[in-house]
Amino acid sequence: MRNLRSLLWIFVAILSWEGQATTEVLWIRVNVNHSYRDLSVDCSAIQPGGEVFFAAEHDSGQLRRVVFNNFPYTDPYISIHKSILLTPQEVAGIRLHRDPKGRLWLKELPLTERLVKWVLYYGSHTYSYCSLPQWPRTMVPTFVPYQFDTEGVDAGILISDSQKVTFAGIRDDGAPFQATMRLTQRQFKWGGEND
Amino acid sequence: MTNASRKPWKKWRQLSAMAFVLFTGAFSANAAEILWLKLTPTFAYKDISTICSTGLAPTTLYFGAELENLQVNRAVLKDNNVDVITDKIFFLPEELSGIELYRDGMGRVWLKTLPLTARLLNWFLFNAGAGIPECKPSQPLLTVGPIPFSYSFAVEGLGEGGVSAESTFGKLFGNRKDGGAYQAELSLRASQYRAE
């Protein structure tokens, strides 16, 4: 009888804990430091680069849904707001890092071909002087496991860089292009959050 | 006309005057007082499609109430226009019971405690970011929490000429209608409002 009562208490405790668990929303600014060239343009946007936004729902760092946005809000006056929802397979490869202050950062961000195209195309369009003139029809490599250096953020540095990756591809009209892309992440300050 | 014939009329006038004084006195003691407070929210909202805060462009909302002896008979929240018919929400009778008011040394009435039900919190979440057109939930909200939720205002010291009272800081969360998660932060600064 006593064992049964203990089991019941454990069950109730689990249920109440589940009820208190809150899904949180995480936003990270991702600078897109890129260069691009084809026969019509040769440019680089390394400083300061374009920008996309990594947004996620998570339970204590366990990712549920992830989206990339090209703007941080859906302003009715901005008609070019774009977002792409990651598939569960794409979400599964993402690893987060929690710094000593409890903030979450990207540690590993594997990008499939469609995500590489999206991040490079929309990230480049934040700054018109180095925008991709056309949508990339193909790009190689088709899968890029971006990894971020998070040692610095543990020491208080406010940005974290990935490696630089070089791409080659074909534009939508069939013309070839070359590009490079390195990602730099920063925390998105919001509400009462501090550094 | 003799004095005797004038007396009843005189008495009637005296009685009428006394009755008038008593009546108006009693009426003024029970007269409903109208209170309008400006509520300036500090608001931030985020889900996976929108992240925004009103730090740079505060909105002004209004709390209006009919009072008797610091008891609220009716109350309403209005958006950024008091003098025209705009978006407003009346408190239900059961939503009035927890409201506490405070009269300062200068006779001004302030909110001391403002308990908010889910539907009133929902109203705040959709109107607190009106100063920035895009700073509001991207979809209708299915849940708003934590419930019960109550704002307390720092009204101590207002008798010494204070012009505003800050509320506690509310961290809110829940799910949008599509099931997606959201988080919001809302605090309120109350100040006296009187139409010019």
C-alpha cells in the first residue's frame, strides 16, 4: 500500500512538473559575411555583411521548431518578409551551447542545400551592393555543417564565428557563379534581457 | 395680508431649503467619482516569426473607472484615444473585485493592485505595442499565462508630489492559436490623466 502511494506521488510530481515546463523562444542574429562573383558582378560584404535571424522554440535547450527569417518582425509595410521552416531532420542536427550566463548560442548548424541557398540569397539582400542577382539553381557543396567557435562567448565575447565555406553553382539562367559564406552570430537583445 | 397668514409659507420655504441641503449633501457623499489614469506600457513580444519591443516608441493606454468611496463600480481599458470611440474592453463584475485603489495625500486616486484575467491580459498583449504597428502577437492567442496574474503599483511616496507609479514586471507566456509558443514582457507606468 505504501509503495503504491509512493508511486502515485511520483506520478503526480511528474505530471505537475510537466505542467510547469514552458516552451521558450530563442532569437539569434546571424551575420552573413559573403562574397559573390559571376560575369555581371564581383563583390564582397564581409564588413558588416548581410543578416538573417535564427528563431526557435525550445524546451530547456531542446529544439522543437526552427525558422530562419530575413527580418525580425512581420511589418505590414515590409512586403518582402520571408521565412523558411526547418524540417525535423534539419532541426535534429543543430547543437546549442549554453554560456556561463545561461544564454544559448549555436554550436553546430548543419545547412542542407535549400537552407544554404536561402541564407546566402536573403542574407545577401540585406545589403543591395552585394546581392545575388538571381536565385541559385544549384550550389556545391550541397550540405555544410557550419560550426561556431563558442570558446570566446564563454569568456564574455559578444560574437561567435563559423568557418568560411567556398561554393560554386549555377544561377537560375544557367550562368555559373562562385561565392563564399561565413556566419557570425550575436545575441538578439529583447525586453528586459541583459548582456 | 397678516403675519399669521405668511408664517406657513415661510416655514415651508425653510423646510424646503433644509431638505435641499440635506439632499445635496447626501447626494455628494455618494456621488460616483470618475477616474482616468494613463498607463504607459513597457512591452516586448517574441515568437518565431516576430520579435519586438516598445522601448523607443511607448504607447499610452487608459484605465477608466467609476468609483464610490474607493470602490470600483465599473472599469474600462481603452487604447490610445480617450476622447473618441476606439478599442476598449469593459471589466466584468467579477473582474472588479480584486482591484485596489489608493488615495494619496493630495487626494489623487491611483491603482494599487490590478488583477488581470486571461481576456484582459490578452487585450493588453494586442494593444500595448500599438506605438509600433508591428509589435503585437502575429496570431490570436490560445493561452495566456501565468493565471492568476496581478500587477502591483508602487504608490508609496506619491503624496509627496510623485507623478507616476511603476508596476511590477510581468513575464507572460503561452501558445498562439496555431500551437506555436510565445513570450512577452509587460510593465505599466500609471500617471494621472485629465482632459484639457
